[in-house]
Amino acid sequence: MIAPMLKAHLVVLEREKAEALAELKRLGVVHLEPLAGKGADFEGAARRLAEVERSIGLVSSIKPPKEGKGAAAKGAVAKGAAKDPAKALSGAALREAGLEASRRCAALSEELKAAQDEGFAIVRELERVADWGDFEPALVAELSTAGLPLRFFEGPAARLGALPEGLEFVRLAAPRGRARVAVLDRGQPAALPSDFIEFALPAEGPTALRAARDRAAERRLAADAGLAALAPSLPALEAARDWLAEILLFEQVKSGMGQDEGLSYLSGFVPAKDLPALKAAAQAHAWGLVADEPSGEELPPSKVENGPLVRVIAPVFDFLGTVPNYREYDISGLFLFFFCFFFAMIFGDGGYGSLLLLGGVFAALKAKKAKGFIPDPIRLLLILAGSTVAWGVMTASWFGLPPDRLPAVLRSIAVYWLSNENPASGDNVKMLCFLIGTVQLVVAHLKNIKRDLGSLKFLAQIGQLAMVAGMLFLVLNLVISADRFPLPTWALYLVAGGFGLNFIFASYDGSRGFLRGVVGGIVSSLANIVSVFLGVVNVFADIVSYIRLWAVGLAGIAISQTVNNMAGPMFGSFVMFAVGVLLLVFGHGLNIMMSVLSVIVHGVRLNMLEFSGHLGMEWSGYKYEPFRATAPEERE
């Protein structure tokens, strides 16, 4: 269920707001409305947090240098490896170690950037002077001091004759078709042709530049190694990050609170069941507190509360990043119930389910030993794996093996109506898919009927429900067999009557009176007549879409059988036995991974689109995240 929320307004003395926020944070029940931080303290905390996060990114991305990449690099690795600031530390000491590691990382990062920039500049200079051979600029400088200043030019060899008369120059070696000259500069040299470009001498010659390039590379490797040596500091850096995030949030709230004549105030949402605790804190610390129901224009956060069994589906919602609107449904229980069917039918194989179950049991035992409890994702895996095994038992599906090659016990416990031994099982599974889809959509409209009972709009939901029920028979008739499932006349009456109720009451507004509400609903439907008719088609399409469970499951079985057929002949040869085993492991492993993707694409879709669409859910909510300590350091 989605926990009821109240809107809370809190007023404290300006001089006591820091202490009030600390107590509010310790209480941890108020989801604050967004506040814009400002001021030097907030900006400083944001800057420090950004530096630590940058350090975490750098330390995580740098790999230790390979052996033989330079003495400086090896020395830095040895120096860094000798210290593990996170080892045997906790609490404040771990945080301080993280801050120190961040400072060191910042210094190494600056050194790395400087070495890289210098190396790039030197490489560009080497590329520029490479064609001029090896020379020493210092000798040119000495000649200039001795009264022979030289300048160097390069141009087309065919243009040598265009050089001014009386120009004192020496021709130098040059590539074919080019001419290079050293011109004696007498103070006012004659103008050279425009296609002769002056060559600017570098500060150092190529030999010295190459040495400088190597030194810059050594510095870069040493900085890389220093960053890599900080890898053991990651836990400390993360502890510092969490602590600074707490500080930043605190400063954001403190500086963003409203102020008026010595008072500070803020607003937020509190779960109704936690209001007594907030009231007690307000009374104990002399705060002003007003709490009331949120208005229709306000959208409180959604706090989903479920028991241990239903709560296991929460990791799926977290993975999808979906949160129901505060005024929408919590479909966690229904999602889990139907998702078990979808998961089992998409995997479609008891052997695969057994492997998942064994993996889940192993993970559960390991987690129980390490943490003392079994996390919800592992519990969900156990439920889904058990459902898959149950489906495999009923359909006699085990690693794609033909039913006649299965042990007698597995064949005897299968449900013949669904078993692969039954030639009609394909149509039966299709029919089951449509029945599951119809039940799910009927449940959606039953919930909507309950929601709209205070208005005649509930008749529109009854109409939708009738269309779903009638469309089931049309789907069975058209998709499976017209002979086996003749279309009853009353099913058409259900569709037609349901359409009429939906046409009249879908937009009914009771506040205008019965007659005006009915007329308004009809006018609204006429104005959207295309969408209204498409809604009937969508009901048919939504039921048919559940056939994807059969289709994807059948594709998985076909892949399993193909892998078995490819590997089977190899077991007749001792030499090819290992290849056959590898082919089975690879083929079935790939099929399992594809089934996981199919569950995400198809199994989740049926709940999030078809089912949610009939419920009218938009998943436009946001998560309840109270103002409280989250870093271990803050909780101490």
C-alpha cells in the first residue's frame, strides 16, 4: 500500500535553525520540499564533495602500469602500495583517510595533467621540426652573438631564382621540390617572395626535445602509478563522499529555509503514522508545527509499504526506476503474482528453473551466513525459480528433451492438458495465456470500479470490463479455432453494451447534474470518436498480446532442442565428447541469458503497459526520501 501523507509546515527561531535541523535529521521522517542552497558554506561543501567524487572516478579508472614502464612509475607503485589508508579504519578515521587520499589524488591529477600537456606540446614541436634534421639552436644563437644572425626560410625549389639580388644566404638540404635557405640578417633584409615561409627555431634542438618528451612520459607514468596506488583508499574515499554529501544536504536545507523577522521555516511531507513523533519533537524543542491533508494540487511523495512476501518485488521497480503516483495504485502484490506466471512461461523449462533455484539457494545460504538475513533480490529469485520449476513439471519441459526421453516420474507428474506429450498443448497454452491476460485486465477494471463507486463513472469501468470479457471469446475464435470456440451471441452483446456504457459515462461529470453529466459525456466521446473506437480495438490487441508468453517460451524450447540436436552426435565419439559438453553449456547458457532479457522485455511489459494501462496508471510519482542521516558516520 501507499502510506498516507500529511503536509507539514515547521517554524523555528532563526538562531536555532541549525540545532532544529540536526534534530529533524535525527528524527528522519520528513520529506522536505526542494530547497535551493546558497552561501559560502553551501558552495564550499559542494566543491569539496565534487573533489572527492572526482577522486573516486580517477582512482577507479586508472590501472596500475605494466612492469618495465619506468623506474619512477615502479617507485610510485611501491610507495603507494605500502600504505593502505582504509585498512583497519572506521568512522571518523576512515573519513579523514578518505579526505587525505582526495587531497593526494588532486595533487597527482594536477601533475598528470601538467605532464600530459607538456608531453603533447613537445610532441607537436618535434613533429614541426622533424624534417629539418638534427640541429642545435644554441649554436645559431652563438653565431648571432658573433655578428652573424641567421634566419631560416622554406619555399618551392622553383622559386629560388625569385630571391632578391644581393641576398646573402646558404642553401640547406631539403626534400625534393623544396628549397631551404639560411639568410644572413643584416638588419634590413630584402623582402623574400611570399611563398617562402620562415622557420622559427625551437628553444631546444630535437635531441633535447626527445629527452624532455621522455621525462614528461616518466612523470605521467609516475602520476598514473600514484593514482593506481590509491586503489586501496576507495572505501575511505567513499566514506568521505557520504559524509560530505550529508554536510552538503544539511547546508542546502539550512541556507534554503525561508526567513522572516527572526524566524526560519520549511515545509515537507510526513507519513501520517509518523506525525506523533514529529509532534513530540516539536513540543520538546518549542517548534511551530502545522500538519494537514495535502491539497489536490499538491503531489506528495510515494512511500510503498508492504509485507515481507510482497516486498520482494521492490528490486524490480527499483531497476525500472518506476514509482506510482501518490494517488495511484500500489500494484506490488498483483505485479508479483502475475510476474511469477510470466517468468515461468517465458523460461518455460524446469531444468533452467532448477539451475536458477540451485543458484538462489547457494546465494541465500551465503548471504545468511555473511549478513544474517536473505536480501529481497535473492528471495525474489527463489520464488521465480520455484515458479519456473513448477511450470516445467506441468509441461514436462526439461532442457528441451523430448518427453519420451524423460524419466517416467517426470512424465507421470506432468499435467497432460499442458504437457508436451499432448499434441493440443500448444493451443491449450495459448488459451491459458489469453485467460491470464483476461483475468489481469478484469482485476484492473474491478479496482477502477471500486475507485469510482462514488460517481456514475463506475459504469464506464463496468463497460470496459464487459468488453474485456466479450473480447476473450472473439480472441479464442479468431486466434485459436473457430470450430473449437464458436463465438456466442451474448459475447457480442457484452462488447456492444460495454462500448455503450463506456461511450456515455467515460467522461461523466456528476457535479453538473445527472442529465448534463450524461450529455457532456456523450459530447466528449463524440469529440474523440476515433480514440473511442480505437479503445475497442486496443482491448482486443491487449488480450492478444499475452500470446507473447507462449511464443517466447516456444522459441526458448526450440533453441534448447537445436542445441541438443547439435551436441547429441558428438557424444558418440570420445574425442568430440568435450566439444559436445562445451556446446551444451554454451548453448543452454546463452538461452538462459536470452530468457532473462525476454522477461525484462515481455514479462515486465505486460504488467507495466497492458495492466497499468487498463488501471489508468502513469507511474508519475517520486520516492519518499526523508531528511535523515544516510552515511554511517552520520548515524553514529
